[in-house]
Amino acid sequence: MNLYDIQVYDGDNQLQSLSQYKNQVLLIVNTATECEFTEQYDELEDLYEKYHEQGLTILDFPCNQFGEQAPGTMEEIMSFCADTYGVSFPQFAKIEVNGPNESPVYTYLKRYQDQSLSARIEWNFTKFLIDRNGQVVKRFEPLVRPYEIEIYIENCLKRKSY
């Protein structure tokens, strides 16, 4: 299995294949609207606007698994993100990132990350950078702000797929 074989539900509950993101640099983030890190949406949107034309796409997966910090319907979450932070990158249906109901996206990401890291996602706003070939480049924990990983994004964007 590779990342592009996975199908997920988008924010409108429509099944989507991640194959539509082939040859793009991806930043995959589990998010929450009532989290101490929710303000990171600002920086994520800035990075998306700055680099989208060069091939960056941010994939937002709301997760209510940590302290129930992503309450509400997807319509409410998407409205909050658009109105408060101007989010324009793709948002997907709420998922779980750990346990028996874990999304296949996170099963994949955790399997192919740096094995020195815990497989368990500890909190919202854990970020995974994926190269144009669908390979996990690096995992960034919630305390790492999106602007701090900009150099990694730039380096991935410079590399062509092979």
C-alpha cells in the first residue's frame, strides 16, 4: 500500500482518493478548533498561500480524540476555520489518529515515519511532511510551529518526483 491508494472522506462527506495529490508536497495535519495550538491555522494558511502554486498542499484532518477539542459538525468546523483563519486548503472529515478506529492515512504515516519516534500521535497539530513521491520526510510535533518547518517545505518543493 502507498499513500495514494488511500481513500478518505472530505469535509462534505464525499469519498476522495489521495491519488489526486500525486507529485505534490503534502503537509498532513490533525487539527482541532478548540486546542491551544488552533492558532497554527494562521501559519498553515500563510504557508499554503505562499507555496501552493509551487506544489504544496496542506491536508487538514480534524481530530476529536484529544480532549474532545474538535467538537461540532464538519460544517461548523469548516465555517470556523474559514471565518476565523481564512483557511482555503483541503479539509477532510473528522478522523481518529490512534487506536482501533485509526484512519488508514495515519496508519500509513506512522508506519513510514522516523522509527525513533513513538508511533502514537500525542496531540493535535502533529504535522507530517510528505515528498512528491508520497514518502514521509519528517514528523513535527505540535509545539513545532508551521513557520519553523518552512525550510523543509522549500527543500521538498525543489526536488522533482522520480
